[in-house]
Amino acid sequence: MTTIQPQGKNVREAIKWISENLKENEIQEPARFIEEAGVRFNLSPKEEEFLRSFYYK
């Protein structure tokens, strides 16, 4: 993964949460966790799009 530092606290927390879940559930796709993180951390559509680009690049 890259070393990009996202701006918002919620996005940083979402990345941490998604990464932990991906380590525990290696067979799951990031999209499932990105969607859930959007609700859990109250992310905007733009922030969710950032997460998609972060995990799929």
C-alpha cells in the first residue's frame, strides 16, 4: 500500500478499521468494508471514493 495521509480524522479511522478487518478476513473484498465504514464513520461520498482509490490502486 501507499503512504498517503488522508486529511480527515474519520477517514484515517476508517482506513485503520478497514485494514484490521481485511487482515482478519483475507477472503473478503475491501468494497464490503468500505461501504460499512462509510456508515460507521459518517463519511461523505467523496471520502468513500478516496477509500476505493486507496484500496484498489
